[in-house]
Amino acid sequence: METKLDKNSGIPGRYNPTKSIQRAKAVKAGGPEWNIEATDGKYVWATPMDRVRLIRKGLPYEMIEVISKRANLPVKNLLQLFDIPQTTYNKKKKDKDLLSGRDSEMILVLTELLDFGVEVFNDEEEKFQRWLKKPTLALGGATPESLFDSLTGIQEVRNSLNRLEYGNLA
């Protein structure tokens, strides 16, 4: 079995701070920008106030399907997390209705979390998806994706990703 060496240090398994430094520079330069696309257009935000504006406006019901694909979760599971009956979802999506402020906020925060997670896993989507489905001691033995039903749960998953990024067990 071949051991991969850290590019910067040459030491096997050593933390590589390059990604964190790049992210810190991006934040200092104006912060990251997130986006999520729907058939009616692209929703983009870079600041908390941009996010508030989108939350107040509301996102289309179709975003549940979009985030379902990004999170690699069946729509049915997300509907349970959002406490939306399948029939209600089908009707409101067909009528092009907008999600409530709470549900719109959950979509935006999940988008940020999923983007951050992929970044922490060095753009290795598959590894990140496996991590989301694996029980984690830092989360009390829960799977990260099982905590997507509340903002507090999402924040705990983000905290766990932060610890992973900085070399702590998560």
C-alpha cells in the first residue's frame, strides 16, 4: 500500500494548510459567493444580507429537488426533514409556489454547508458524500445528514467539518 505524502511537508498524513489559507484570503477579499440554480434562474448570494433578501423573497419549491441532488438524498427524505407532505410538494411545485422563509433559509444554509464540505474534502465529492452518511462520534453517533432538519444541527455539522479541516477528529 502506497502512502500519500503531503505536498508541502513531505510527511505522510500531515495537515496541509493551503486550502485554509486560500479560503481565509477569499474571505478577506470579500468572502465566498454561493449559488444555486433553478429553471427560473440562478440565485446568488455572498453576504448575510444577500441571504436575508433571498429568504424574504422565497425560493421556488423546485429547490428541494436541486438540494436533494446536491446532498445525494432522495427527495422523499428531504421532504420529511422539511416536514412537507409529498402531495403538498407536488402541487406547490407544479403551481410554481415559493417556499416559506424558514424552508428557503434551510435551502440556502444547506447549500453553503454542502459547498464547504466538498471544499474540506478537497473537492472529492464521493468522500464527502460517504462522510455525510457515516455515524460520527463528534455528533453523538448521528450521521451528519440526519441533522439537516434544523439550523442548529446544520451548524453542528459545519463545526465538525471545521474540526476536520484543521486536523481534529470529527
